[in-house]
Amino acid sequence: MSGFLTYLVRRLVAAVITLLGVILVMVLLVRALPGDPARIIAGLQATPEQVEQVRLSMGLDQPVPVQYWRYLVNLAHGSLGTSARFGTSVLSEIAHRLPYTIVLAVFGTLFGAIFGIALGVLAATHKGRWADAFGSMLGVAGISMPVYWLGILLIVLFSVKLRLLPIGGADTLSSLVMPTITLGVFSMAVVSRMTRSTMLDTLDQDYVRTVRAKGVAEWVAVRHALRNAFIPILTVIGLQFGTLLGGAVLTETVFSWPGIGQLLVQSINNRDFPLVQGIVFVFAAMFIVLNIITDLLYSVVDPRVRLYR
Amino acid sequence: MSERREPLLSIKDLRVTFRTRTESVRAVDGVSFDVYPGETLGVVGESGSGKSVTMLSVLRLIPPSTRVVASGQVLFGGKDLLQASKREIRRIRGRHIALIPQDPMTCLDPVLRVGRQVREAIQAHENVAAAEAHRRGVQLLETVGIPEPERHYAQFPHEYSGGMRQRAMIAMGMANAPSLLIADEPTTALDVTIQAQIMDVLRAAQRETRASMVLISHDLGLIAEMADRVVVMYAGHVVESADVQTIFSSPRHPYTLGLIGSLPQTTGNEKWLRPIPGSPPDLADVPSGCPFHPRCFLSRGREICRVTRPELRSLGTGEHRSACHFVAELEGASALPAGELHEGAGR
């Protein structure tokens, strides 16, 4: 167990170093945005004095290294700053919106994983036949369709024509259906292709032949092959979940889903630096944590994987 | 001795062809032989001679991703296994005919505990409660000589040594007391010191289940020790078959002679191994006529060897059969000492 703790501590230290880098890049990039943030926040009618006042209060008059340092000091005190636009704490803004995004990403991942694995298995076990062709067609479509385009198509079909689902918002459970599909289709495509190629490999392995030689039903042999294909599939699903948090930016905008992605787009338009930085920071942190969790899951899926010694 | 008995398994004119996009490879080309109840049949040949493919075809276990065409008959219990439905072949696999594969390192599912895989072999054919299957699984592991069977039952394959894995494979093979065991090079992947132990386990398993065994091997020493009868294969053909004494004392095919001659001698003062000249043919491009003629010391460029494929003919004495045009010239030949039979080989 102590080996496990050492491993975890090592991973977390590495995560903190990565996050320091992320914050640096973030601070630099946000300042590269065109337009004077102090002017935008103060409003077009504001006098030059008022604009200067805003600049001072936001610390924008300081050199970038100083701003970076201040940000880190604040972070160490558990604060992500104050939203320039709403005047509220960035942390509470994010805490308010984040659950929506997580729900959407979880559902999108589940959608992608379940349908992706099912499609991939179907394609691999019917290689060269119509089910395989159908699967790769869906795969190509899923990868190449832009999120907003698919979202709008779904809205036209289910909301405008069929009047089955609400256009947007997050009022009922049915509001979740279209955003989930929109978000999940891409990862479904990625997961199904990975599942297909890995399964084609494992289905031909000697141990699957052993299983068949026992006289079990073919689906039992397929189950063995799938279990052995799980490490690469799990990797893809883990990475996809992170991507989905980012993908939520577009999906949430299309469906007015009150998540953190929508908030990010708004705060970029508002040049709300503290809020933008806070959201990007949270995205990065979640991505890193997800990677650690995925690595931990490897050892659950495959008994030969040793994370530490 | 086996002339009057009904064969357990009868392979008749089996042909197996693999198709790739560009070529078609005939791995097995008109193979016929019988396996009788209780006997051990050795199938000998170099790699690529079609011995494994023949036996995998019996269970229709050629990887499903390859495009394979099989013709002929494989009769088992009055049924042609090549024509059997998927359901029928599943009932036979593991229950009546079990496979003990070549490489135990790759033949166990790496992510499942060994016990679970043994249990699966039992439960594939019998509706047994988990606890009972567990008890029998542990017992099987004990039978094949795995120490502390209860502990090893719960371990993963990577925690086993190669010899233990092969023991576990044998345990799975004998789980349903099949009437035929197909052992495909069961010791090739193992250390020499382990080989003898595994063969003992295999023999004990055969005795316990009173099964027939088809032992596929290129190891003539092993065949001499284990087999009752021997089938020699070359380039997808059976070139000679006989009981084990006859094969070793008076082989009647130049290839068999070459195989026996290439064994290292422990008694004589030979300095060199005597290999068969040349190498096994590419199955996509098998020589015309007798497939062995380019490497044959007997052919000496005679035309008939190049043109006509020799039939497997009975030599009149019991079960002895050979496929050589000039089998008469081998009259009185004995395999040992092998040296003299090779033209230009050796010193």
C-alpha cells in the first residue's frame, strides 16, 4: 500500500508542475487577446479616469511576471480571483456551472463508450461484411461532422419538425438528450475504431482459440477478446472524457446548456480575464486528474500492469 | 493390430487452402489417416508440413480471420465434422476432442485467473454449480501436478512458470474426459528439463481418460517414446505411415530416412549433424510431381519424380504405407547408421 501512496504522491507532484506551466501559458495567452480589457469592462461611456481605475483594480498595470506571481499567491490561498464582469468570486461562478458540464460530459462519454464499443465489436466480429462497412461509415461520419452542425441538424429534426425535445436549456431530463448525442457521437466514432482494430488483433490470439477449443458459445470467445482489448479502449475513453469537457464549449453554446463551456465563451467575449483563467485552470486540472484515474484503472483491467514496484 | 477395429477419427482426403488477396496456399493436400481408440498416433514433419493445420481443421479452429477452404471428410462418431453445424462442432470441442496447444505462454487468457479458465472448460459442457466447478477445477490442477492447487487456482497466468501453464492446459484438456486429445507440439516451447515431466503428465492424463492421442511433433525422440503408430507429413502430404517400430527400423521413404538420419547420434563417434539438404518448400509454390524430389537423394533427377506425384501405397506388410516411386530401391534400407544414405552429405 505504501508503494501505491508513493506512486500517487509522485503523480500529484508532477501534476502540480504541469499546472504551473498551464497557468503561465494561460496568463500570457489571455493578455495576447486583442482589445483593451479595462476599456471593455468599464464600458464605452466610461471616462479615461474610470478606465484607469479599472486597470489598477485588476492589476493590469503590473508587468506580466508580477501578475503571474499574484495569481499563484491567490491560488495558494484558495482563490481564483474575482470576476471582472459579475464582481463575484470566480470560484463560486465555476462551482455553480461546473456540475452541468460534468453531467453532460459523463453522459456524452457513456454514450460514446457504450455505442462505440458495441459498434467496434460488431464490426470486428463481422469483418468485411455489411455490419463492418456500416460501422466504419458511422465512424467516418462521427469524426468528420462538426459539433455545431450536428447539433443544429438534431434541433431541426427533433425540436422544429417532430417537436419531441426542447431546443435548449437544462430544465428537464429530455433537455439532456440532444446535447448528449451531439457530444457523444465523436467519441463514439473514436472508441469504435479503436475497439475494432484492437479486437481484430485479440480475436486471433491463441488464448481465444483455447477458449473456442473448449466448446463454448462464440460470444464467450468474443468476451475474452474484448476483455483483452480493454486497455487501449480505456485509454481512448479516458482521453475522450477530457476532450468532451472541452467539446462542451461548442455543444453548450448550441443548446444554451448552462455549463462552464458556455460561461467560458461569454467571459472571453467580455474579456473577463479572471474568469477565463479560472475556467481554463479547472479544465486543465480535471484533465490531469482524469489521466491519473485512467492509469490507475489499467491495473484493474489487466493484472499484469504494475504501476509501482 | 488395429485393422479390424473401427477408427475413432477418420480423415479422408482432407485439403485445406488458405486464400490471400494475391495467392492461394494449399497447406494440406489430400491427407488421409485414421486414429483408433486408445492409441497414440504421432504426426511428424518439419514446420510448414501441414501437421498442425490438419489437426486444427478437425476442430475447425483455423483462425476465423483467414479465408480458408477445406474439403474432404473428417469422420468422428459417424459425423463429418467439416459439415457439422456450429452448434454440433461446439458440443464436440472440449467435450469429445480436446486440444492441448503448442505454446502455453500465449494460450492462456492473460487477464483471467487460471482457475476461472479451468472452470470455464468444465462449465462449457455441464451445468455445474460454481462451487462444484471450483472443487473439480482444483482437483484437476492437483491431478496434473500443480503444487498448492487451491492457491494456484486463484492466480493469474503470468504468475505461472511455462511448465505450470502447460500443466494447466492439460488440466483443461482433460476436464471433460474426452475420447481424443490433440497435443500440438506440447513441449516445444518448454525447457528440456520440463519436457519429460510434461510428457509424463500427458501420458497420465491419457491413461486416466482412456483417450486416444494425436501427438504432433517434429521431435522424433518424443514420437519414438510415445507413439504407437506414426504418420510422416511433408508439404501437406502424408509420405509414409507405419507402426512406430517399423518407421524407425525400416523406413521406406527418403524423407523419413533423412529425418531419422538427421538425429544426433549419442552412441557413435559422429562429429557432424546430418541435415537433409535444401529447405522445406514454399507452400505457395510446391514442386511438381513428388514435392520432395528437389531434396531427395534417391530421385537423382529421374523424370517421373518431377512429373508424377506418387500415391501413398501399401507395402503389403500390415499398415506400412509409403509415397515414393522408387520404394523398391529402399528394400532392406535401415535408418541407422544414417550417414551412408546421404550422397555428398557429411564428410
